[in-house]
Amino acid sequence: MQKVIALNEFIIQQQQTDYPAAGGNFSRLLHHIGIAAKKVNREVNKAGLIDILGKAGTENVQGEEQQKLDIYANETFMAELQASGECCGIASEENEDLTTFHEGLCSTAKYIVCMDPLDGSSNIDVNVSVGTIFSIYRRKSPIGTPATREDFLQKGTDMVAAGYVIYGSSTVLVYTAGNGVNGFTLDPSIGEFCLSHPNIKTPRSGKIYSINEGYYEKFPMGVKKYIKYCQEKDTATNRPYTSRYIGSLVADFHRNMLKGGLFIYPPTDSHPNGKLRLLYECNPIAFIAEQAGGAAFSDSRRTLDLQPETIHQRVPFYVGSPEMVSKLQEFLKAAKDI
Ligand code: P6P
């Protein structure tokens, strides 16, 4: 019978082989993220049965209506990150300000976390996959003091780890610590995330493009021309491609990473800098994409190279198979959009 490798076992193995000097702090942090994911999974899976569906009647910092599960997920991840004793601060999509922990168990914490606790949550009521996205950095400010904005406004290239949880037909946790990408499927019978997608590598090209074509009229010309390129018939280059757009970043990205494809969220009328947030959506997904052999850009810049200026900053985002990202950039350059 094939040996099942649980997430915690894998984390310790990776620590011993890749980071022998590590003291287990990162492993403990990741373990608590796994616990929070299991708690959120339990509520997402029974959302239709208990009074946790629907709107909370409040708005988040983005002015977006909060779903009850948004708030539950945010509180659950915040509590587990604090309980780990390894996190000294959190930037969350659901909170306008930073949250810092620097006393007691967290007085020696050296990591900060940027997270979207439940991305795509407006899809919950119609049973569409949603996700949690997180990124982990080493703090820059002195240990034992309150985390500062500078701890959070680090470039994506300084990231220690990134991951997401997709709550879909099954619940899968995917993460990278800078040494490849691995996916773990939750086995409800034992309550453990088990290695199911070892060493994920994204295809260099693919047949799937993902974009909300409802905004077509307002897209930059280069994006419009790329969409037409995808729709043209050309057997030599496997076109026409297939349009697949779920409206849930984690679900769209996860499918494209496994099958090959390109996700595009360009500037629009309502979001002239793009809709997706740099710190807790684009950067973690970009890190994972690159570790899987993909590429991620925000207009002309590699997303991970951007210097963040504000916690909830939005950027245009193009991520996926490297040859498809390059082709889109050709159209953007030809149209002088970048
Ligand atoms: P639109 C969900 O609200 C989200 O932040 C991402 O998960 C998703 O990719 C995007 O917004 C969808 O945005 O404008 O197409 O509905």
C-alpha cells in the first residue's frame, strides 16, 4: 500500500533536507495554517446547512460586502497564527489596519503573514470553489517589538513562503517555501492534508485563457487583441483556445497551473490599477507560479519585483504558462500598453 505523507510530516522532512539549520519555527507556523484551513473547510462545506451563508451586513476595507464566512475565516486564521507563537503581524484583506502580536508567546516571533482569508467568497452561496491565499515574510524590525508597515511592504522576492487552500470538490492546500510547489489533499477520514500533487510543474503553454470578458470594451487595446488572437483558428498553435473563468482567483489559477493556461486581470474602468491586491493575492500566486515554472507580470514588471507602497495596493495581474504570458506581453508592447 502506497505510504501516505501527511502535511506535517512533509514540512519536517523538507526542513531537515532543505533547511537543516531551521529551528522549526516556520514548520510550526505552517502547521497552524493547516489547522485553520481545516476549520474553515468544515464551515465552508456545511455553509448551506447553518446560518453562516449570506452577507454579514458589513463592508471590508475594500468597500466590498462581507460574507459571514469571510469574517469567520479571518478570525480563524488570525487566532491560529497568533496561537502558533511564530507570527508577529498580519495584513488581511478583511482588516483596514495591520494586526500585531509581540507579547507572550509571540514575543520571539519572526514572521509576518499577508492573507486573503476567503477569496471569492461571493461565490459561496452558489457553491462555487473559494480559497484562502497567504504569504509569509521574515520581519525586518527587531524581534519583540510591534511589527511595522515596513515589515509588510517587502518585495515579493523577499517572500519566505506562499500558499493557497482551494475549498472545492476536494480541499487542497498548495504551498512553496522556495524549493518547488507541492499540493496536499485533505482526507476527511483522518483529518489530515496528504501529499497528492508532489513537485507541481505548470505546462509551458496551454489552451485556456481566463479573463472577465464582460469588461472587454474597457480593456487596454493589447488585451483586446490578445483575446482575438486566442479566438482565431490556427491548428499549428492549438487555437482557438478555451475560455474558462470562474471568478474565483484560486480556482482559476489552480486549474491553469495544473493544465496550462493564462489568467488575466487587466486595468478596467472601475479598477484602473487592476482589481487584485498585490500583497495577499498577486504576490503569493506569482511566487507559486514561478516556483512551478510559470510567470507572473503586472504590466511590464515582474510582479515579485514590485516595491509595495500600501497594504491594500491593487495591480494589474497576468499569470500562468510562460509562453502564454510572453505572447500577451507581445500584444501589450505592440499596442504600447506597456
Ligand atoms: P470580477 C474575487 O472577488 C476576486 O477577488 C478574485 O478571486 C477573482 O479572480 C476576481 O475578484 C473576480 O473579479 O471583477 O471578474 O468579478
